[in-house]
Amino acid sequence: MTRPKKLFIKTYGCQMNVYDSERMAEAMGGQGYVETDTPDDADMILLNTCHIREKAAEKVYSELGRYRGLKEDRPDLKIGVAGCVAQAEGQEIMRRQPLVDLVVGPQSYHRLPDLLARTGNGARALDTDFPEEDKFEALKGRGKAKRGPTAFLTVQEGCDKFCAFCVVPYTRGAEVSRPAARVLDEARDLVERGVREITLLGQNVNAYHGHDKGLAGLIRELARVDGLERIRFTTSHPNDMDDELIAAHGDCDKLMPYLHLPVQAGSDRILKRMNRHHTAESYLRVIERLRDARPDLHLSGDFIVGFPEETEEDFRDTMALVEEVKYGSAFSFKYSERPGTPAAERAQVSEADKDDRLQRLQALLGRQQRELQDAMVGREVGVLFEKVGRHPGQMVGKSDYLHAVHVDGYGLAPGDLRRVRITSSGPNSLRGTLV
Ligand code: SAH
Ligand code: SF4
Ligand code: F3S
């Protein structure tokens, strides 16, 4: 028998890349590849990349540089670049990095085995098409191996919103939804393999239209799948938060009370320049309606500071919005110029102002996060256990609100969902006892 070949995948960027990496590993499994967790003994290295900010894109080139020695020792080693940098800069990667054998974009990775077959003896392959055929149809059926209690499931891809700062509409293409029946098949498969919680993914997941009742319709059907205990979805756009989805937060028990709803900024002038098509006020109204439906909802958001032309006054509007919402967690970034996007052409904010604003915003968001986490003490909450903790008998899981929770629980196993009373709150996690 021949030795199985080894595939090392390194994943950058968002959860969708994590999902895509799983699917690429499965596609390569059909070619006799098994995954390894180090590049050192790999027959093939695949970088699944992110183009969202300048730093993310630069990482790819420095990582590739590190593989030069490996490739000199083992000329048969194949090196591939996938994901959003591949899509945006495929030609440039080929030109700058002769050691790269293949480049494949996020919409054409079902062709990975064919592309690989075309490489060798100096031949290289590049595919950054947005093909007519659907990659998920080409990759029907997933592995059958047991897996952990949580999984991502991509239901929607691409974006038609064109925020003035963002590369996603260019790297992921137009919005496409997978048919609900396919999603349900995949969810049932995952549950059979041990999954208890599914996070539905999309660049604009609440614009999902693969079900005649939209994302809410899909969630209600998923909620009927036996053995699936928890449903989440990310990332949502405030303008696609329809009545149905808001209602689902109120009456669908399996839908978790946690919502990532990026707003980016709190100044209407900047929101307009960002091409967001919503105001601070309309965002706050959506949140009010969500909280009417589900009073204990925890919100999370994304923020950009130092967007072109942002003044101190604009920034204070962002701080005021954050004060009003009170986020359970959040991600905040300094604006990063992305080639080809409209905002890159505009008057830029100084690096010093960006640093200052990021620091102030993160201090506020950090305080809010801690306050909401501390407020869990004394409360009872659902926890889905994922793995054994560092101390004997300890298990770690995630609360309904996505807090990490440590519990002393001999006899508990990954995949168990239990009620837990929270007893204390530490810097990054909660502690509790089984009810
Ligand atoms: N599809 C998701 C994720 C987009 S990228 C969504 O629409 O929310 C994730 C976050 O990165 C964005 O919400 C935004 O806050 C940030 N981001 C995107 N482009 C950026 C840029 N050019 N500079 C800094 N942050 C950016
Ligand atoms: Fe990017 Fe805006 Fe689309 Fe989100 S909605 S992916 S931030 S263009
Ligand atoms: Fe990055 Fe592409 Fe995701 S740019 S954030 S990997 S969609």
C-alpha cells in the first residue's frame, strides 16, 4: 500500500475560510491526502488566505517566504494559495513567488484536485474564475468521521453591498444562496457525526434567499432536526434584519440569544461615505426591536476607526452609539486602505489619530464586555461542553451567549448540553457548577 500523502492547511481570516478549508481537505481526501498539523512533513501546503486588511494580505507573502527551505529540500512539495488573496492577487502571487505551484480562488476550489494534477515539471496552475457551476454541488456529500460538537455551515456567499472600504464583493463575488434542502441535508449529516450546534455562515447571511421565508424560514426548519440543539448565524447586515428574523429571536428556542450585527461607525456622515445605506438611528431601532423580541440578547459588532475624512466629532458619535447599545463583545479595526475600493482614493486620517481612537474605543468596548460577563454571576445558563479543561475533571464549554465556561464535572463529555449556575467571572471566562 502506498503511504497516504500529507496535506497541511493554514487558514487565515473569517469563519467562512475555516469552513472552506474543511471542504478543501475533504476534496483532497478523495485524492489520498490526509491532514497534518505541521508543514515540515507535508507533501502539499495550502494557505487559505484573507485580503480584508493590508496586514492580513502581507502575512501570505511572509509565510510563503518561510517555505523556501522546505521546497529546496523536497522539490516534490506542492505549494498552493487559496482564499481571498488568491482571488485578488493571483497573478501577482505567481509572479512574486516562483515556489507557488497553484492558485485557486474561493469559488473554484472544487477544481483543486484537477489543478494539482496539472502541476509538476515546472507547470503551474491558476484558477480564479467565478464558474457557472456551483462548487457545493460538485463537492456533494461530506466525510463521515465523528467530529466535535460545533460546526460551521455556509449557506450564503458573496456580497452585493459594496461598502466603500471593503474587498469582499470583489473577492467573493455576488450574493448567492444555497438551496434550503441542501443545507438541511448537510445539517443532518453533521448531526449524525456528533454536531450539536451549527453556526450558519454567509458574508451577508441574513440576505439568505434559498428558502421562500428567508433565513428565518431556514432556521425554523433546522430547529426541527432532532439532535441539533443550538443554531447561530453570522454575519448579518442591519438592513437585512427582517420582521421574520426578529420574531425568530423571540420564539425559536434553539436560536441562541447572541447576534453579531456590525455597524462600523456611529456618525451618519461617515456611514453615508461608507455606502452603508443605514443611519445610526435606524441601526439602534433594529436593536430595540430585537431586544423587544428577546430581552436578554447579547450583541456583538464590528467597528472601523479612522475611515477617510473621519473627524474627532464623527468618532465621538461612534463612542456615543457604543454607550447606547452596550455590546457583549466586539471587533474594532483601524481603517486599512484596500486597492481598488473607493475609500482608498480619499483623504486619509493620520496613523496617530487612528491609534488614539482605536485605543479609546477598545477601552470602552472592553469595559462593556466585562460588565456583561460579570452580570452573568448568579444566573443559570445553558452550556454546551466542548473539551476537557486543563485541570482534572474540568470541562470547558460555551454559554448560550458564547462565553467560555469552566465547570468541575466528572462524567461530562464533549457534546453534553447542561444548565449551569455561574459562580464567578474571570478575565476571559466564567466558572460555574452544574444545576
Ligand atoms: N461580511 C462580513 C464581514 C466583513 S469583514 C460583514 O459584512 O460584516 C469583517 C469586518 O472587517 C468588517 O465588518 C469591517 O469592520 C472590517 N473591515 C472590512 N474592510 C476593512 C478595511 N478596509 N479596513 C479595516 N477594517 C475593515
Ligand atoms: Fe464588506 Fe459591507 Fe459586504 Fe460586509 S456588507 S462584506 S463590510 S461590502
Ligand atoms: Fe478575509 Fe475573505 Fe473572509 S477577505 S474576512 S477571508 S471573506
